[in-house]
Amino acid sequence: MKNIKTFVVVAVLALISSSTFAQNVTATASTLDAAEAQIAAKAKLAGAGYSITEAYAGNQVHMTARLTK
């Protein structure tokens, strides 16, 4: 029983810590470079790095990134 309680506590803390730092941002622009520049600017304002998680190019470019501390 103690092992189960310990596991639950560790799982909850892991979820809390990852959700605290993870933040998604999006940008829409006419080119990939312009969309990434917007993402970079948002990351800089937040004092964080970023990792692009999705980019779609149709009539415009839509990009999503996860900010990392």
C-alpha cells in the first residue's frame, strides 16, 4: 500500500512540474521564417527557449511551439 501511495505522489508531482513549465504558443505569417521569428520573439519575452511542434503551410503558415525554461 505504501508503494502505491508513493507512486501516486510521484506521478502527481511529475504532472504538476511538467505542466507548470510547458506553454504552447502559436504564430501565423506568410512565410516559415516570419512565423518562426514571431515564435522566437514570444519565447524571448517569456525568457524561455522553444521547440517547434507543428507547422502547416497553406495560404499562410501556422506554427505551434512549446516554450521551455
